[in-house]
Amino acid sequence: MKQINLKINGIAINVDEGMTVLEAAKKLNIRIPTLCYHKDLCTAGNCRVCVVEQVGRDRLVASCATPAQEGMEILTNSLQVRNSRKHIIELLLSEHNADCTKCYKNGNCELQNLASEYKITNPDFIDLVPYKNYAYDDLSPSIIKDDSKCIRCQRCVRTCAEIQHLSALCVAHKGHEMKISTFAEKPLQEVVCATCGQCVIHCPTGALTEKNYIEEVWDAIADKDKHVVVQTAPAVRVGLGEEFGIEKNDGRVTGQMVAALRRLGFDAVLDTDFTADLTIMEEGTELLTRLKKALVENDKDVQLPLFTSCSPGWIKFVEHTHPDRLKNLSTCKSPQQMFGALAKTYYAEKRKINPENIVSVSIMPCTAKKFEADRPEMRDSGYKDVDYVLTTRELAIMIKQAGIEFSRLDEEKYDRLMGESTGAAVIFGATGGVMEAALRTAYELVTGREIPFEHLDITPVRGFDGIKEASLTIEDALPDWDFLNGVTLNCAIAHGLDNAHHLLKRMDSGEASYHFVEFMACPGGCLGGGGQPIPTSPEIRKKRMKAIYAEDGDMPLRKSHENPEIIDVYREFLGEPLSEKSHHLLHTHYKARERY
Amino acid sequence: MGTKHLRRMDLIFTRDDDYKNLVKDILSRKNEDIINEMMESGLKGRGGAGFPTGLKWKLTSEKPEATKYIICNADEGEPGTFKDREILTQVPYKVLTGMAACAKVIGAKEGFIYLRGEYHFLVDLLSKAIDEFHQICKVNSFDFNVYIFLGSGAYICGEESALMESMEGKRGEPRNKPPFPTDLGYLNKPTVVNNVETLAHAFTILKLGAKDFHDLGVQDSHGSKLFSVSGDTPIPGIYELELGMSVQDFADDFGDGDCKAVQVGGASGFLVPRKRFKETSIGYQGKLKGISLPTGGSMMLFNSSRSMYNVLSNYLDFFQEESCGQCTPCRVGCQQLVKGIEQVKRGEKPAAYLDVLLKLTDTMKVTAKCGLGQSVANSFQSIVENFKEEMIY
Ligand SMILES: Cc1cc2nc3c(=O)[nH]c(=O)nc-3n(C[C@H](O)[C@H](O)[C@H](O)COP(=O)(O)O)c2cc1C
Ligand code: SF4
Ligand code: SF4
Ligand code: SF4
Ligand code: SF4
Ligand code: FES
């Protein structure tokens, strides 16, 4: 690659052609402040806090948007740069409802950091907030949008368009009235928002935040009459440590997390991974049943490919944008909702607790799960199956509030009865994980042999490629499944709704056809979910993925069908996969939604 | 009053019934001859930035891409200017000929006229001219089609990169530069964007030769230019004048005898107070002690009855409305300026606050993303510095 020589603050450096001044400076360990810039997104160049001086030019240049050029001389900290930058930060604050002490993002806010770095103690400019009529939208069960905290960097807009292909958020009006809005300025609740929270984790300020249920959960814990059970999603254990600066062991904190939850006062600390294993049993059986109907019975009504259904953001996306594909969705509830339904039935029965007194809380890397728990369909136990959904971030807040020194906690184990899981469950947290887990079980079910991959690591379905494909030819199937002999099962995996959109397009055009497709709404799968710690970046997601597969590798059991508690729940309660009881408690239906 | 000092020209609006032959002639010339002619003429863009037209064509011609575009910028959003409208009404074929010359040189098969939404009434007339022009292209075996794109009415869409965004169906927000349109323009193809008047001048140059055009004007500012004259003048209208005139001569010719200031270049331009009339000439910035013509050629005269506070306040209102709103210095800066001068005027802020605002405009000038935000400083600084008392009392 062509090399470019330039000087930054007098230091010579050479960089690959195409690198920006911002990136070149980073190589020299010179940090230039940014706001609208985000590694996951295209360059906007609109906040202008990253301006630097290019010697010989009258105007400053935005370092995030300016490619390094041969012979360039850049100053990142000249008087003019500092004064201009300070002006820009001050201008942003003048439009901003800067009541940091009352702000949800206090302590983790890029604008606040800049204000604190530049010591804007005596701002020159007029407070414009009283002249504004800022909107506040808290109607969505997942996301709060507070325009008074918005700096109009459009990171959310780019996120929703580029990563999620939805453009639920867009820019409205111009000039002093320019703002981030939605179609016809409707509340987020009423537009094509998947509630994925990607905009939340890409927002540098408190303008987009999760709707938090921290106080409700504290209240439930304090209520002596309530038995509060908590479940933790696979990806939480590889993200939570970031909130406490934990880097050792790839940031894996499963045992400490369990200990912390116990200290918070939850009555039972259980694992969504248990119902992830259960999902594999149900969804795997559903897949095989659909295959049988299609291949043996020639049933024209049976819909293939089967689409996974554990990502509620993906579900909502299909409901809004591809209603013709609803029939392809697996009817399986997500592991969270399966857990909720069992908590107030199976668990209640076994523990002899009146389900009315059970409060079921889930810790999720996801904001869409808040929406999902609120769906009217999710009350099959006779109660609201999951009462409160907290994100990884909310859990971290509770741990801090409780004064727990997280990094010093000894590891503890999940409680029994819906606390046991396998390696196949934890990989649900990564893109390709549901596929891998399903293949591990389905292959063995059909052939009686372990899937032929070293250490059961099905590497072709792993990694960050936007769309992955894999196929597997079945040979020597057991008698029950001999119709699958010689059949090549084609699978695909997409993560991030933009990739999902492209994969669906390929299927619609007939360019590609599959039997089984895994979709996750968020980049990298749940590990990059909208409820995970902020910030996010490709490197951070990579680290979390490494941790997920390390967890899997360390588990004594790696296949869902070997989970002893799964065997128990079928024997004692459900009967068999797709039984009537399973159908009632573990499966659901979907509906088309309007497309604004 | 009258035309005592200034030479009024009539190059642009002169009818040319023989233009068909010029088209034929241009199409038979060598590309480098056309480029050289354009470069030698010294023509600079009449839409704002004053970029040498010949050079723009040359740079684009050197791009290897197979698909390129020529866009005629007819967004004409500067309040009080309507010269492009007149050109398109009276001599559309000159503009089309200019587009064809550019298309030939750069290798474009498609051209667009980005027409200001409010000018929709011109569509019929223009379409007719385009049909006729397509016939001429056909006769000369020149594969070139021109389409009209009707703008949405936002001033910022006149900025070339916002214009292309809007043509691509996106929100009209200026892009980062680089890349420049000549590298990555409309649909990411090399694109020339030229103002209506620039293209009409190209017609004159290719007809009369570079020398005649170059002989007009002064160093760095050659040829003639259309001016939209308004304000306190007995003879408002559009005038074609030789570049390089002094503001004094202009005020003598167009003023009402009581001219205290002239705003050159509309809201984005500069205010020239009477005491500077003599030393200021109108043209593109260069060796000449003068000022640039940042926009479409609006010239507004003010007599002593005018409040310069109101003038500035109007300009700032315009900017705070018409900013696309994406970048901080422009979006918030404009609001601060509007509120700031209001509070000084009302005595809620001390007069010294004007200095804070002046510094703010320095920042806006060097940090705003596009020409709109960068040029707010022009009128603000020239008005506040020259009419400080009017701002305060
Ligand atoms: C805010 C803004 C508005 C503009 N509006 C116009 C316009 O209405 N018409 C125009 O020709 N150029 C306009 N320009 C200048 C264009 O960006 C561009 O420089 C010009 O069209 C190039 O053509 P020229 O080289 O022939 O001047 C505007 C620039 C800015 C910054
Ligand atoms: S968004 Fe950031 S700067 Fe604004 S009030 Fe909240 S913490 Fe403070
Ligand atoms: S909501 Fe957040 S991400 Fe979106 S523009 Fe505002 S500050 Fe930026
Ligand atoms: S939650 Fe997801 S879908 Fe909804 S606006 Fe944010 S990014 Fe878009
Ligand atoms: S300077 Fe103004 S008009 Fe230009 S990009 Fe910035 S906000 Fe938009
Ligand atoms: S970070 Fe470069 S302009 Fe915003």
C-alpha cells in the first residue's frame, strides 16, 4: 500500500494511504477529541470538535474526515485549535440541558468528558435551552429519547440506517430547528423501531438511553412476600466485567456475577442458558419436523427455511418489514421468555411457591427484550412471564449502588433448578452460536454420532462476517431419520439487520436458498447487543466473542441435549419437545406491524 | 446617477440565432483546445467559490471513470437574486451549449439542471429548449442528454455537495471535502457543477475567443458579471457589468445620492461602508486590493435611513433558518449571534459582548463544514465593525 509521510505536532510519521489525520494522530498516541465519529459508522464530520490546524491553510480541517496527505503538517493543539474547540464545546453545551447530576449518563458521557477536559466553567454563550421546545419520548418500553440531551451528531441516525437498515430515526427540519426525529415525529413506539438499542450504545450523550427498571427491581427485592428470581443471558457474563475494568480471563465474570446477584438479594440466581438449551431442543425438533414434512410428506404449506426467533429485535424487524416471512419464523419463544413461562409454572410447582408471588427478572444484553417481555402474548404462565428486564448496564448500576466491590468477589455457582447449562447455550451470545448449538444437537439426534468437528467447534459458522454460510450432508442417519440420508442441509447466518435485509433479499430473489437461517439483530449477535456496556467497537466485540467461545470450551457439557436439568424438565413437566405443554408455554406467534 | 462610470455589457442576454453552428463547431474542436480557451479566458465560477472553470473541466477530464456528469446549478437561493432565472428564460440555449462543451471535454453523457423548486414555472420552457437541443446533439452525433431536477427549496441545496445529496434522494446536507465533486460527485462519479451564468459565459468565450473575455476586467477578475441591484436605488434590476469596478463608481451610478453602505454578495457577502467605497473593488480576491464576490452577485444599497442593526438581524435570521443544521459552529453559532445582538441591543448584555461574538464568528469561519457557515462572518464582521454604534444604541 502507498505510504504517506506527514508531520503531526512536528513528529514525522508515515501511514497507509487512505488513513485519516485522526487515525494517524492516534498512531502517535495523540488523542484528538471526537463526538460524531464512531468506528462502526461512516464519517459524518458534523460536530467539528476534532478540528486541527493544517499548516498553510486558512481554515481548520476536521481530522476525522480528512485523509492524510503527503507533506501535510498538522497541529492538534495550537492556540487556534484550542480556542476553536473550546468554542465548539461551549456551543454544544449552550443548546444542551446540561444538568449532569440528574442525568442517566452522568459518568459515562462523551460530552461530559469533553466539558470536563476543557473546563467550561464560565461559558460565554447564552443558554438556548429555554428557547427550545425539546421533546421527551418515554413511550417505548425499551428506549427513552430526550432531545434536550441531543448534540445532533447523527450517530443514532447512521446506526439505524447503516447497521439496522431501518432508519427509524432520521433528521428533521433544518437550521436552528434541526433535530433527530422519526417518521412524522411519531413516538419511537409507533415507528419501525426494532427496539434493538443500537442507537443507544452509539449515542455519545444521554439523549438515547434504555428505559431502566432499577427501582422496580429494588422494590421487588425488598418485598418480603416476593420470591424474586433472576436469569442471566449468555452475553452478559462477557460484557459486565467492562463496567468494572476487569480484563483478566478475557473479561469473563460468570462466577462473580452470580455472587453479586446473590448479594443484591435475589432469591434465586438462575440462568437463561438453561432455556437456551431448551430452545435448542424445541427449535431443533421444529426444524427436523419441518424438514420431514417438506421432504417426506411433500407438504406445500410447510415453510422453509426455518428462521431462528431468539432475537426480539429481529422479530420486530420481520413484523414491520417482511410480514410475508412471518411463517418462516420458528414459533419458539426466546430463551428469556421460555424461562419466564417456566419460572411461574415448573419452577413454582417444584419450589412450591405461589406463582403470584414470584417476580421474574432478567438480565439481558438487549433492550429489545424489554419490549418482548411486554408483548401481550408473553403471559402464558397466567402471569406476566418476565416482570422486569434489566440490561447489563442496569445490573452494573445496581452492583455499584449496593457497594459491592465486584472485582474482589469470589466466584459462585448458579442455583439448581433452571441454573444448569451447557457450552451450547453460552454461544447463543455470539453470531452463529444458535446455529452451532442446533447443529451439535440435531446432527447427533439424526445420526447418533457427534458432529464431526474437532472439539465440537464448528468454526465455519463463527466470526464476524456479515453473512456466513455452511452446509452439512447427512449420511448414515438413524432409521427414524433415514429420509435425510444424502440430504445437504444449507444454513446461513446474518447479524445486524442490514445484513439480515441483504440475506432476505438474496432469498427473495432465489439467488440463495437454505433450510435453516440464524438471524441476530445486533452486530456480533447478543454480545454486541444494545444493552451491553458502552462504548462498543469492533475490537470490544471481538474480545467478547473470544470470551464466549472460551466459556463454551471450559464447560464440561457442550451439547444441549446432555443438560441433566433439560432431561429433567422434559421428564417431569413438559413431556417431550413440541408437546402440547411445550406448545402452550414455550411457543408463540407473530403479527404484521405497520411500516412507518 | 445613470451610467456615468461603469461600462454596461450585453454579452449574456444578446440573442444568438446562430448557436446551432456554434454547437457544431465546438463539437468538432479538440478537447484540449476547448480547455485551453477556457483557461486562457480567466473565467471563474459565478456561483460562489470563484473556482477557475477551465481548471475544473480539465481536472474532471483527466479522471479515468467511464461515467461522469455535468450539473448546472440553477438553485439560485440567495435572497434578491434572480439573474440565473433570467438567463434560463431568455437564453437557455447558451447554458445548454456550455453544458455540452463541458460534457464533451470531460466525457459526460448525461447532464442535469438542478432547478430551484420555486422556478417550476420554467420547466415547460426549459423542456422545450432541451428538446430542441437534443435534436442538435443528435444531428451532430453527440450522445448527450440533459434532464431537469427540481429542487426542494432549501437554500443549502445550492451548495454543490448538498445539491448532489439531494439529487441522490438524501437530505440536503453538505459533504466532507475532500473528496471534491470532480473526484467523487453525483453517484460517486466525477462531476462538474457549474453555475448557470458560468455556463452562459462559456458560450461567449467559445464563440468570441478567450481574449475578448480576458480583456475585460482586471487581474484575477476577468470578464463581465451579472449583478442583481436592489435596495435604495432608483434603478433596481439586473445589470451586466465589467468586473473590477470600485464600489464608489457603483454607488455613484446606482445609488440615490445618500448611499451609506453597499452589501456586496448578499447575506454571505461583505458590507462596504462609504469610507471604503474608493479603495474597494468588486471582483475575486487576488492581488488586487479588493474583496471577493462570495455569492451570486447581489448588490444591495443602503441609504442613511437604514438601520444596519436590522440589516444584520435579517441576515442572521436567514442563516439560522437556512443552515442545514448539521454542524455545530453554524447551527449553534447562528443562534448565538441572533440572540447575542438582540441582547446587546436591549442592553441585557454589555457592548463588549460584541467582541465575544466577533471571536465566535472567527471560529465559525475556520471550523464550519461548508461555505454557508464559513461566510456568516463576512457580513457579521463587516457590519459590526463598521456600524458598532448602531448595534448598541
Ligand atoms: C450555502 C451555499 C449556497 C450556494 N448556492 C448556490 C446557488 O444557488 N447557485 C450556484 O450556482 N452556486 C451556489 N453555491 C456555490 C456552489 O457550491 C458551487 O460552488 C457552484 O455551483 C460552482 O459553480 P461555479 O464554479 O460555476 O461557480 C452555493 C454555495 C453555498 C456554500
Ligand atoms: S448528556 Fe452528558 S453532558 Fe448532558 S447532562 Fe447528561 S451527562 Fe451531562
Ligand atoms: S440522539 Fe445521541 S446519537 Fe443521536 S444525534 Fe443525538 S446525541 Fe447524537
Ligand atoms: S432501537 Fe434500533 S431500530 Fe430503534 S431507532 Fe434505535 S437503532 Fe433504530
Ligand atoms: S456550515 Fe451550516 S450549512 Fe454548512 S454544513 Fe454546517 S450547518 Fe450545514
Ligand atoms: S469527530 Fe470529526 S467532525 Fe465530529
